[in-house]
Amino acid sequence: YPGDFVVPRRVTDDAGVVHEYEDTLVGEAWEGGPVLLSWQPESLAADGINVVIHEFAHKLDMRNGEPDGLPPLHAGMSVQRWASVWSTAYERFCADVDAGVDTGIDEYAAESPAEFFAVMSECFFEIPDLIQQAWPDLYEQLARFYRLDPAPRARALFPPDAA
């Protein structure tokens, strides 16, 4: 889409009440289906925000069912270690957001563990130094999962002294 797009939603709550509304989106990944993307103008770009990375992180997370922040891990990666690192980081992030702390990360990550994984994946590629410094254990898990270490390259391309 050339910009934000609107998706009609229909949800039935636990009491059986049907709620209909329109959801304005910049991207969406469907389980077993396509990825929808909005190409935003460069003027709206923000550090750490990348809708393509975000939605494809959801697709990776969906490889083992509903997105929950625990994608299928590579051989040699520990599910227990992943769960421990991610749950600790998610709880800390949510507490920071609730306390009004400026984390430098999109607050949307506090919506759910699945959104936390997708947003942190964006940040891992877009602003890796921040993730490496603020959440070193999380950075290490992402580096193992994506089999990349983007922080040194980012520092070479954008040295701190150049700012």
C-alpha cells in the first residue's frame, strides 16, 4: 500500500458481544497467508522503525503456530535460555513504559511478547548499539537467532563521533 491502510475488524468478546471497528495499519502478517506492507515516506522514518523487518519477524514467529515471541530456534539454541532472557527483558520493558521511562524503543513493543519480539527485531537491525548496550542478553539471543552481529558494522558506518 502507498500509505496506511484500513482493515475492518469483527471481534466477539467473552460475553458474546460483537465489536466491529476499523484498524489503521502500516503492516500486517497473516498466519498461513501474506504480509501486507505500507511504504511510508522517508519523512516519516524513525530510528528503530522498520515495518518490513517487523512483519517478517512475525512470520518467523508464526512458523510454530500463533505468534508468541518464541519462534522455532536453531539447533544449539536453548528454549529455556531464550524464554528466561525474553521474559525478563519484556517485564523490564513494560515496567519502564508504565513508569514513563524513555527507552528509545517503540512503546508498541509492550503490547505482547509477540510484538516485543517483532519490535526488538526491528531495533536489532536498525539501532543495534542501543539493544546491545541496554539489553546485552537479548542482543546475544537475537545475534544467535539471526546469525548476525550488526552492531560493529553500524558503529563503522555511523561512528559515535560523527553525530
